[in-house]
Amino acid sequence: WDVGDNLQQHIKVIFLEVLNVVNEIEEDMIRRGHFNGLPYLKQEIKEYTKALLDETKIMYSGVVPTMEEWLPISAVTAAINIFAVDAVMNLGELATKEVFDWMASMPKIIRCSYLINRLLDDIGTYKV
């Protein structure tokens, strides 16, 4: 989460805005006295960003991936994981470390919900 000098200017603008949003979320969680699930949110953002890069590499490779290659990446780029962690962060006393650890362990119900969302999104946008 270091801006550093390694980022190109257009990427730095996006990164700084994401950082501002994450910092606002952290301040809000602390102000309300909730468990700070920010490390989990940051991890999901990292995984999302990596998956976007992987998706871009595949798209520009000229090779059509198999479903087995594509779905694990595209399920992450649907970004449901980020929204799910953020939603849990707002559950007050129910947002415990145990809940975040459970989500991070990617139980079958979580994996399947991400996959279903991805497939529904792809079906809905296919004609577009």
C-alpha cells in the first residue's frame, strides 16, 4: 500500500483514490468501535487487482482460455468478494475476526456464490 515512485501517473491516480476510500472505511470502523476488518478488505482488493491483471493478460494473449482456466479468475473480477467483506464490516458486533477468517478460508458456499454471480453477470451481458 505504498505509493512510491514505481507507479505510472494514471495508475497512481487510481491507486490514491482507492487508498482514500479504504482509509475512510477504516476511520469509520474505528469511530463506530467495530472490529477492523480492513486487513481482509485490503487482501480482497489485492486479489481483485491481481485477477484483473491475469484477465488482461489472457485477453491480450490471443488465446481463448478454457472454462477451467477462465472461471477462477473471472469469479474474482466480479468483485463480489470485496462487497461481501465490506458488507460484513458493517454488521457491528457480528463482524468478528472469526467471521472474517471463515470468509477468507473460502468455504464452498462463498466460492459458489462468487461463481454464480460471475455466470449470471456473463449471461446478462453476453449480447452486449
